[in-house]
Amino acid sequence: MPRKRAPRRGLVLGAGGVLGSAWMIGALRAYQAQTGVDARSFDLIVGTSAGSVVAALLSLGIDVDAMADSERGLYAPGAPVLDYRDLGASLPPPPRMRMGSPRLLTAGVLHPRRMTPMVALAALLPQGRGTITAVGDLVTKAAEHQASGVTGARPPRWPAPLRVVAMDFDTGSRVLFGADGAPRIDIAQAVMASCAIPGWYAPISLDGHRYVDGGTRSPTSLDLCLDAGLDEILVLAPACAFDRDQPRRPVALVERQLRRAATRRLAREIALAEAAGARVRTLCPCPEDLTVMGGNVMDVTRRAEVFETSLRTSAAALAELAGVLPSSLGGPTRPTRPTRPTRPAAARTPAPALPERAGRTGARRPAGAPLRAARVLPAAAATSVSPADPATRPGRQPATREEPGLAG
């Protein structure tokens, strides 16, 4: 009798700024405590923007406990010092008085159906002056520590499970660093490119291309995992929320509108992944997390509180999901693969419904949706995607899945 193949598992860590990374570390700590599964053991770890920092640290062998201790300012003897206080101010420096990417904007005018609002905004914003060097230094120090424990040692080669998402600032296409066919750069450069927020930080120039934050294109880029042969995917999406809170400050109100747009994109990507046969489990911030985050995800002064809140809310959400998670993600055993079509149906169907506006007594949820931070979308919610999204290709090779460039 042939031996049963172990399921291939993927971890997708999304964009979310300084506070998003703190939320993800709290969620990963709760996940490990709840399931006993080491977050470093996933077969594929995909990181976008803030998620790329956490993904790189995991891929380099830094455990979640060390990251959690760093959030609290605790450093065990011999542990890497992950100081997030040098990541920059909570507000961007004055930008350069020139358009971010005229070429990208021109391409969007020629191909308007391929231009998303976030990409258009990125092209229009003035060029940022901020530097993202502190992020690269953080990753480099972690790599050096894992290589030999001696500062200045040569960092290891690119870890096999790691993929980092950035956007080409002149074409609008996503690039999956670490995949076959992607440009070969070191880990720190890839993470800096993935974190370079348009209008805040200067684009990262590599081999004649300019790269910016991968979250400009997608909050998680979950759809880029469709060819990796994954059976189970855990998604942490701090830039999304399936439950609403009720902020009153104008900045927070604007941020929540952007968050809803990101959540709609995530819902489509979940549907695509499930239609391709993968089990997808998603954690997003709940209303309590959103209240602590406020309206500025780059506010470093809230980082500790966001981390501690995520520990509690993520543990509660995972406890509610314990009855449906497959065994390798920490729950009871389920069939290896559900019966689903290999690609989404061609016909357009309505997008998965998002929560209605909350009343004064609290946030409302869709019927049947889990409480707090978790939301599991059914496979039947598959939708067609925008022209900017590539169709699911046949085959299971973990190759680069670049979108068509807007200038192409």
C-alpha cells in the first residue's frame, strides 16, 4: 500500500505596516501555542511588505518566540537583537516634488482596465524621500546571526521556502523574488523593495528596475501561490478585516475604506486558491485589534499594545477555528483534498459579501462567519478576477507568476 503523501503547507504573510508586523508576530505566537506547529516548518513562506520582514526572519531560522521577546524588549543570551524602533518615524518625510512614476501612469491611461486605484495612486504620489535601510539592516543582522553568530559574517544563500513580493514601479507587475525566473538579489534587498511604500520611501533600484511595496498590488498576493502545489495555506492579513469597527477620526475612516478594498481583493484570492484545490484559513484583525491600531499603521508608539492585543484575539480566533482546521495546521483530521474544480468557473458570480456597517452596539458579521479575527470563505464563493490578475495556469510548478505589465 503506497504511503500517504504529507500535505504541502504554505504560510502567507500580508502587508500592514509597522503595526501589521506586530500583529502578525502576536498571531504567530498564538498559533504556535495553540497548535504546537513551528511557524518555520512551512514548505512555502510568502511575504508582502511588512509580511516580508517576518517571512524573511522565519526563513532564516529566527523563531517566533525570539520575535515576540523582541516586541517586549527582552533578549535572551545569544538571541538576535531585533530592534524595531529604528524602522522610522510614524509620518513620512517631505516628498520630492515630482510624480512617482509617469511611465506607470501613462500605461494606466492606455490600459485603464488593468489599473487598480491603489496602483494609480502610487503612480500619482510624489516620490518618497524616506529610506528603508533599517529594514534591510534588521534582516542582514538576523542572517549574520544565524550564519555564525559573529557580526560581519557572510549571510547564507536565499532560503528555499522564502518568496518576497514587490511591484515593478514602471510596469505595475508583481515580482516574486525567490521563485524560478525572478531577478536574483539578496534577501535584504528583496525585503526593502517589498516594504518601499510609494510616496513615503524612495523606490529600490535594482538592475535598471525600480521596485516598491508589493502591497500596492495586493494585500497578500495569495494568488501567486496557485502554482506551488500547496494543499493547505494559512494566511495572516493585517491590512484586511472581515469585521468592522466604528472609528471616529477622519484618518481612521479613510484607512478603513482602503482596508475594505483590500479585503475584497483578498476574498477573490481566497476563492481562487480554494477553487484550485487548496484549503485556506485566514486570520485578519478583529474590531478590538482595529481600535488599538487606530488610523496609522506606521505608528510605532502603538506597536507593543497591538502585539499584546493580537496575542489574545488571535488565540480566541484560533480556538474557534480548531474544529475545522486540518490536522497539519493544528486541528482534527480531514480528507487530504476537497473535491473542487481545478480552475474557477468562467462565469462571473457576485463577490463574497462583506459585513454591513456596524450599528452602535457593535460590529455586524455575515451569517455564519466566525467571531473575532477569523474568517473562512467557502469554495463556492469563487469569482472571476480583474484583468490585472492572471488566470490560473495548469500545472503545479513553483515558477514565477508575474502579472502582465501595464506597459506590455
